[in-house]
Amino acid sequence: MSDLTVELLIANTNVKHELGSGQYAKRRAQCETAAKVLGVGSLRDASLTGLESGKSKMEEVVYRRARHVITEIDRTPKAAERIRAGDWTKAGQLMYESHRSLRDDYEVSCEELDAIVEIAESIGLPGGVFGCRMTGGGFGGCAVALVKSSAVADISKKLAAEYQEKTGLEATIFGSRPASGATVINSPS
């Protein structure tokens, strides 16, 4: 495990998203269609090879939705492995891959989320940013960046200034140290 101290930097775009617009139901239906074409109960049971074989039997948008889900399912354990190993550079690369997939294949990003990710990527490793991606439901909301703890203040200032310059909006930015999840603590009796 790396001795490097990292933090998660959360940047709220302050763009509100509307979950009730039907876009999630539409994507779910597209993924269900892809699963049927591929002959699997769920895209969790599909492979990228199988998707490529079935591509000609589905609309392009259905193919892209399925490609996002299948590649995201593949990325998740890889990211967990890299985090456990303290390989922050590779974990960050996986975050950028995830964002591109959410933006291009699943189409749940927005101009403001993309701006945050682009700014973070331009700061890059020399400035202390390992990776960044949208988080949550998309269509607005937050992006999360994996950053060097020692660079949080500088990254926050640069992100805030460049985001406001690009979008005319103020981002709300705060850091959080990664830690174990909730656990039950038994008190001595």
C-alpha cells in the first residue's frame, strides 16, 4: 500500500438534475432490450465479446448503453484492486474512463460536469489530481476527484476559478478522507 495520503474532492456543479424526466426509465429499458438480444437475464451476465457479436442486432444507442454497463461492471473491481494496492494513478485512470463512458455511451453527464472533469484532468498528476468522474445520477450534481491530500487547497482554488470562468457558475467544493464504511462497534460488557 502506498504511503501517499489521498483525499476525495467533491465538486458540486450546483446544476440541478431532474430525475423524473423519464431518462432513467428509458436507459433501463434500453439495457433490458440489450440483455434480451444477448440472451442474458441481466447485463451483469454479458461480456464485451458477446456484445460485439450481438451489435448488428440492436440499435446503436442500445449498444452504447449496454457497452457502458458492461465496461463499468468490469472497471469496478479493477478500481477496488488498485485502491487496495495504493495504485492511485491507475485508480484515477479508471475514474476518467468511467466518466467518458458515462458521458459518451450512457449520456448522463452534462456540460458542467464535463467542465469539472476537464479542469481536473488539465491539473493532472503534476498538480496532484489522479482522476475525476461524475458521481450520482448525472444530468448535473457532483463530480468526485481522487487527489493528493497535500494539494487539496491548490486544486480546490483552481477548480473553483476555472469552473466559474467556463460556466459562470460557482461550484461548491469540499474534501473528504477515504475511510472504512460503517461498522458495528461492540462495547465491552
